[in-house]
Amino acid sequence: AALVTGAGNGIGRAVAQALVGEGVRTVFADVNRDTVMAAAKASARPELAVPWVGDLADLAAREALLAAAQAAGGRVTHFVHSASPPRREADHAMGVTTQTWAQMHAVNLEAGFHLSRELARRLIADKAPGSFLLLTSLHAGTPRNLPHYSTAKAGLSMLVKELAKTFGRHQIRVNALVPGAIAAGGFVADPALAKHIPLGRLGRSEDLAPMALAVLSNRISAYVTGAAIVIDGGLSLT
């Protein structure tokens, strides 16, 4: 079974639906009931899509998600952490509130660590392999004028390396996908940005799903861990 956070829209939705399309029972976790129910229903095989609603900034919600995932699908071997609060341009260094800062870090970094560790703990006890994929950002290394977002993604980027190093001996692989300008979720891209992208267009959530499946697959990527795969149409080259 698989667990995907942020599965109600954007990249998380695309990856969760792709997993279901491959016949994997998948828990769609999101904070928004309407969008996550719609995402599960629109999957290729809705009977394999299990929606779950909760705010991963809350520790109790994370524990509830772990319990629900185990009850719905049994052993979770594939984990994708895509959940992230929406970004607003007003949340710059002088404007971001303490609450907004804390929520961004809690959903991205703290939930990413907590869920990864607890899922790994169960796999290690069962002597079973696993594959985790955490969504970071180009802004993990490049300022964005949204310091709560950039620092959360930078922390997540290092977390991938730390967990990959620790869990590797247990055959649990941990990697990162690094999206560029993807017109999905909470990000509304200026179409003019396309002229700065070598491939000539903004990205779509569906551009990431095939690579996510490939990196998650032990058949295709069995010797890949601690890696950060950039999917940006060449934007970072400019």
C-alpha cells in the first residue's frame, strides 16, 4: 500500500492517482475534504483510493493518519510527502506571521520527519523494504522572498539525505523530487515565466507523476537513494 499527503490537488493528487492506476491501494491524505474526495473518486480505480482528511500540522492528526493507513491498506511500503500550506506573496520576511511560519514548517518538515520515521519503524520491524519520496523545491537552495517556505524546503532536502543514510541498511530508500514552476496546487505561475524555461512552457502536475513512479519503484530505481531529481524544464539552468 501507499500513502500520499497533499493528495487533494496538484502534484500530490497526480502521484496518488498514478499509484492507483498501477494497482496500488493508496491513502489520499489532505486537509481539504472536498478536493481529496474528488481526487479519490476521479482515480482510475476508485476502489483502491482511500481518502483521509486532517491537518498534518497537528501531531495527533499524524498519528491518526498512520493508524488509518495501516487499517485501510495494511503495510505501507511507499510514502510520498507532498503536503504544504499555500504560499502567499504577502508572507515575505517582514510580513510572515509567527503562526504562518510555524504551520509551514510543521506540515512540511515536522510531519515529513514524523511520518517517515514511524512508517520506517514498522517496515524495519517487519524486515520489509520501502520507498519514500519527499517533495522539495528549487527554493531549497535559492531564495524566494518567502523565507518560511524556502527554509522548510531546505530542511526537507537535508532530511531526505539524513533518512536515506539511516534507513538504507534496512532497504528503505528515501529520495526527493524537486519541482520547478508547476502550475498547480497553491502556486499560480505568471505565464511570462515560460520564456525563461528552456523547454518553453510551465510545468504540470502530470509531468512529475511518471518520474515519481519510477523513483518509487524498486524494479527501476533499486540502487537510488538520497537523490534529488529536478523536474523543472531546465528553469534552474537560467
